[in-house]
Amino acid sequence: MPPAPRSSPRTLAEDLRARDDAELQALFTARPDLATPLPTTTTALATRATTRASVQRALDGLDAPALQVAEVLAVLPDPTSASAASRAWGARANDVLAGLRVRALLWGPDRRLHLVHAARDLLGPHPAGLGPPLAEALGRRSPQRLADLLEDLGLPVSHDPEVALPRLAAHLGEPATVEALLAGAPEGVRALLERLTWGPPTGSVERADRQVRAAGATGPVDWLLAHGLLAVSGPGTVVLPREVGLALRGGRVHRSPERLPPVPRVQRRRPEQVAAASAEAAAEACRLVEELGLLWGAAPPPVLRAGGLGVRELRRTAGALEVDDATAALVVEVAHLAGLVADDAEVEPRWLPTPAFDAWREEGVPSRWTALARPWLGSTRVPAMVGSRDAKDAPRNALGPDLDRGAALAVRRSVLAQLAAAGEGGAVGAEDLAARLRWDAPRRAGRLREDLVGWTLRDAGWLGVLGAGALAPAGRALLEDDDDTAAAALAAALPAPVTEVLLQADLTAVAPGPLESHLAQRLASLARVESRGGATVYRFDPTTVRRGLDEGSTADDALRFLAEVSSTGVPQPLEYLVRDVARRHGRVRVGRAGSYVRAEDPALLAELLSDRRCARLGLRPLAPTVLAAAADPEEVLAALRAAGVAPAAEGPDGELVLRRAAVLRSGPRQPPRPVTGEPPPPSPALLSAAVRSVRAGDEDAEEGERRRSEHADAPRLAHLDPVTSLVMLREAAAAGRPVWIGYADADGTPRRHLVEPIGVEGGRVTAFDHGERAVRTFSVQRVTGVAPQGA
């Protein structure tokens, strides 16, 4: 059990020591950084709780009322009272003060409240826009000028600053004095003070440190300086002292207490509209990530020397995905966060799909979506910053190291929580969300706050966490950390996959909905996507059909598949196209010699010899049906395809070689982790362990203090030789009485021990050590002296 609480603790450590276990657990919950590593005593806990880094983190987590009251406490003298804080805030502050006390930013009873010093420093020299205290502000004046000011104000004159400054501060710190002085002020004085009253409290004035007297003051600034209502803070700067500013504010630190959060304006969306928009966005996001993996698996872009993806490579990726650069940056960042693309860590590194990409691609859209949305929700990466400039005016690259912002995670969670609080179908504008975030945590995110709110809405809408600006059912489940429910909610909103397409005579195929994954992949090998929307239109042409044949299909295989997937049969033009390409496919074959070109038709080879497009291949005839080429087989294949021929590769045995596109993968890679600097919330087990650690440390400290107190009564020990010490220890063991011994420990430091010898044998003494409360063995050679207890 904790010790009985003091009526008025002298330090924060004493205040913490008087708290019960539940209060200490509340402190660790409010400030998780204090629990890692486990504190050893309340003194160590108090020291850690008053460090600048920890106090900064605690202040950043305060809402507007708590921060306002903390500023009030920073303005008022230390210590102050709860009633004084309430008056200066303009509302009853006891509940807010209790919250600050829970966080150990405030300690002491209500009549003697102390704000920790680090909080005063971090709130800055001008808390709530108020200047420095009068004594500090006027302290720049010389003793003579302080005496002149006392004389002009009609106060007893003193040339001792230690006397003059408190006298001036006590006089000018009275609101009645300020009002009386301003009652006779010349024109322009009040207007000048109005500009400084609510901050900033400083202003620029030429020769601000000039000497002025009340009798010779000619303008508003001179008059204020002469009467001590303005002070000089620099050669060209004046400042409004704190007490004067408070008097002008009517005794309040802020214009008004912000007790209640702003109420956002909520626009209602139909639930079916939200679900449909979310499902469409989620499916599109999954499709783009899949396209990215296929693209980079065939043609991986290089990793920049400083890390990240180059600007040109991002633009190429955007062009291939048919999206703008900002969306492409979001696609690659989300894929990277999900662990689907990574640096392959080779000597010349490239961005490649990971082995996880293949497993992900086999999943259904709901599972694929949760695999993308979950890491995005917990990430500190800000894809929208791609293309912006850093402090060195260098562009920030996608996948680069400079896109993490610790505040991004908290802002993202806060925005989605506000949308969740808006209810089903509730959409809230970015301005209202930013206003609420300013109230929830005024110091968090700083100048990036409004941008982060807008970027969160954009990213969440693209990913399908939002639909039509409102939190979708799948997004709500995701926010509640229920991935199974999230996937089920998205599955319910997705249109049912179709298994048939409409093949048309214009060499197109129309899928009236999302095709099942394996059908879409097979159809994509024979056709290219011409347009997307509610229906997907595929276009067949010789190039796409040849690509399917290159991957191992025959004309009969392709037509059989098309007949199975078509609800209208295979149109004659499409059948003619497939068979025509198949008939020409492989008529010309390319193999490796240097390389060679072989065909059954000599006339076809003669055409190639005369074709200018093939001139760079260095073709020459070896036989009527064989040409030799100077280029390698891959270059020959590409050139002949460009010339309108459908060549096929040939192996050493003369058989057709199927050349599927190379599929490259990185090794297994861990996705990037959030960079927040914030420790995770402590678990119940950690909370209990932290409290036990503190209590045990305090008990050990008390025990140590008790032992030191006991040892303070130990007699002086004269230095004895080992033989004399041995005799006295034998006598003590025989009589069973305790003795004090001086003993040189392993580090050579002599220490006193109160021991009760049990036995002496072989130059060693076995004794019960009263200080350690344990039986120990002492070497007689290290005993420096012996004296009976009480001697």
C-alpha cells in the first residue's frame, strides 16, 4: 500500500508517492512513455515525467481546454490556486486541473498548485500571447532609469534594483493602477495598446531604448514607456508586460474558455450510395495495385541512390496505369506498405513485387482490400507529399525516406473517428474536421494539420474506406480493428462477379460486371482493356492474340475458351482473326546460331532481306529457307514483329519455344513500419508491472535509508591486525552476540556491517548480516576492525 498522503507535498516525487495504485495506472495510461522502461522509484518516475521530451509529448496530447488552463497556470505566479486559475480562465477549471494532475503536469493541493517547470518552458516566453512579467520586462532598465520611473509614478525612489523592481511590479500589477493611468493618457495610447493586448505583445519602435520621462513624453510610445506600461525588450523592440496585458484583458488570459468542441456540419448520404461508391473505389484500388505488380514484375524500375522511385519512373508508371502522377504515387506507396513491392537489395537494386504479391493476387477483392487498407490505416507515410520540396529544395520521391510524418497517423485516426461519430452516411467537410482536430489537440501537426486532413480524405476516398465522403461500413469495421467484418461488409457491397462476356463482331468483348479473377486474367492474355466503368470493354487485335499464342495457347484453345465465356457465341470476325494470326504464328522461326531465321516459304525470307526495317539485323541467306542474323534472337524477334511478321522462337531441337514474359520477384521483405516516436498504449499487464516496480523501488529506498540510519550509530572502528580480529570474532561467535566489523569489499571500499558471527573456520567467518538480512561469509584478511554493538 502507498504511504499516507501529505497535506502539501514539497515535490512532484512526494505527490506521486502519495497516489494510490489506480492513480499511478491512470498516469501511465495518459503518458505511455513513462512506463518504458519500467521506472524504479517514484523519484525516477518524477524525473522522467519532467523531462522536456516527455512533457512535450504530454502537451501535444492536450485538448483545447486543458491547453488553455496550462497556459493560465504558466501565466500566473507559482504556486497558484484553483480559484485563481478559474478566474483567469473565465470558467470553473477544477475538472480540467484534475486532468492535468492525472498527467503529472500539475501537482500539489488546490490551494498550492505547481505547473512543472518544463511545461512553462515549452509553452514559450509569451503564453497565450502575453509578455514577460513586469519585473523581468523592466529589468533591462538601469538603476537610474528605474529610479526615474518610480519618481514619475509618485512612488518612493530607490536606486537599488532589488527594491525598485518589486515596488514597480506591485504598483503596476494592480488593474486599478493601470486603469487610473490610462484615464489620463493622451490620444492614441489606447489604440496602440489594443494592437498588443491579445498578442503578439511585441512591437517594433526605432530607438526603443531611448531615455524618456513623463514630463517630456510627446507620443503614445513615449508616454507608455515613461509610465512603465511598455518595456524595452531590444534596441528596436518594445513589449507589453504580462500584468499590464492581463489588466487590459479584464483579468482573463484568453478571450473565452473553449470548454466545448465545435459542432461539425454533417451532410447525409444514402447508405446504398456510400456502400456502392466505397466498393467501386476498393475494387479499382486493388486493380491498380495488381497492374502495378505485373508492370514492375516485367520491367522493374531502378531504386534511386538515396532511396525511392525516380520522377521519370513514376511518370512512366502513371502512364502505364493511366492515372495521374499523384494517384500513381498513392498506388506505389500503398503497395509498398502492404509488403507487395519492395527493394530487391541487389548491387543495382530495383523495385520488384515480393513473393507475397502472388499470394495476394489469388485472393478475392475483399481480402485483397483489407491487406491494403489495414497497413495504410496504421502508417505514418504521406503519399501526397511526393513531388513537394524539402529543406534543400530537392523533390521528395515516392517510396523515399522523407515521407514519414509522425502526426499523420494521429490525424488519420482522428479524421476517421470524427466521421464514425457522424453516424451512418454522415459526411463532414475538411474545414469542420480540421476545426475539431484543432480543438482535440491544438499543438499536434502544426502547419501541416489542414493539409493532412485533406490528404486523409483523399486517400481514404481513393482506397474505399470512405464512400461519397462518408465512412463506409467496411471502413467502420476497419477502424474497429475487425478485418473479417470489414471484408464481409465490402463483399456485400461489391457487385456479384460475372462469368460471361458479350463477344461482338467489332472484335470487342463487353464484361457487364467484374469478371471472376481467373477469367479476367485469361481474357487479358488475348485482349487489351479498352475502357472501364460499369462494364469493361476488351479489344482483340493481332498483337493481343499473338501474345496469347506466345504464352502457349493454340487457336483451338483460345476459341474454346472464348466460346465457353461468351453468352452469344464467337463472332465470325473474331474467329477469323484468331485463326489467321495462328496460321501465321511460327511460320518464321528464330533460333540461336549467331542467330538464324528459318521459314518454309523462301519468298517470305526474300521479302525480309529486302525490307529496310530489317536492315540493322544483318540478315544474309544461308539456304533458300534459312537466313543468318548478326543480332541476338530477342532483337530479331522484336524487329520482325515490328515488320508485321509473327515469328516464334525455336529451340536447338527445332521445336517451338514458348516465351512467356519474365516474371521477376524480390526476396521476402518486411513492409515499412510507422515512424511515430510514440510508444504503444500500455497493456494491463504492463500497467500493473509499472506500479509494482515503483512500489518495490520505494520500499527498497526506504529500507536503504533505514540501514544507513542504523549504520550512522556504528562506533568508530580502530584498525586491527587479522589475528586480533580473528580472536574477537571467535569470542563473539561463542557468546552469540552481534558485533560491528569494518570490511573491505571486492572494490576495495571499506564498509561497516552489523553481523552476528555463527562460526569461524579456515580464515573465514560465517555470520548473519543484519543489513542484508542474510547469512554471508567474510574473509578475515579483509576485516579491518571489530567492535561490540553499543560500544
